Amino acid sequence: MSFFSEFKAFAMKGNVIDLAVGVVIGAAFGKIVNSLVESIIMPIVGILIGKVDFKSLMVKVGEAEIKYGLFIQATVEFFIVAFAIFLVVRTINRFKKEEPAPAAPALTTSEQLLMEIRDELKKS
């Protein structure tokens, strides 16, 4: 199998395509959550704790600026994304309820005897 045909077979597998779609949707979802956090949630949190703009929170150490406000904002974004993904996966899992495997039918007496004979023959 040539390199190109092997790559084509790999790229056309269902899992790879599903992963690509997930990455694209995830990137778009990340932008929405980022906008939600920056434009709505963090200003409200800032107002509640005393009109603080988290982006401007930093400590200067010599020439360096340690911007811990951006870290706080990124942490809030992470928790929102993680919670939203949890809700989506939870909803999907509820729809995908696995049906229990059907119970094996009861064996007749002759089938039971044949199984015992088979098991005895395997032993010898």
C-alpha cells in the first residue's frame, strides 16, 4: 500500500472525521464562552466585589508584570467550558441509554444434556 493510499484510508476513517468536526465546533464554542466571560460574567463579578477590572489586576516585580487577573479570567472560562461540556455529554448519554442484552432463552433438557456431553468430551 502506497503512502498516499494509506494516508487516505486513515483520513477517511469515521473517528478522524468526527474528531475534526469536534475540534471545529469546540473552537467556535470556545469563542462564544470567551465572549460570555469577558463581556458579561467578569464585569458582573467585578461589580459585585468592588468594581474591579480583572484584566488590569497585576503585580510589578522589577520590569516584569505578573498579570494574575488574566489568569483568574482564564480559570473562570475553563470552569464554564468544562461545565457546559459536562452538561452536553450528560444529555447525550441520557439519549444513548443502552438497552440491556436480551436474556438467553431457557435451554431444553436435551440441549442441557448435549452441553454436558460436550463439556465432558473437552475434558478428555
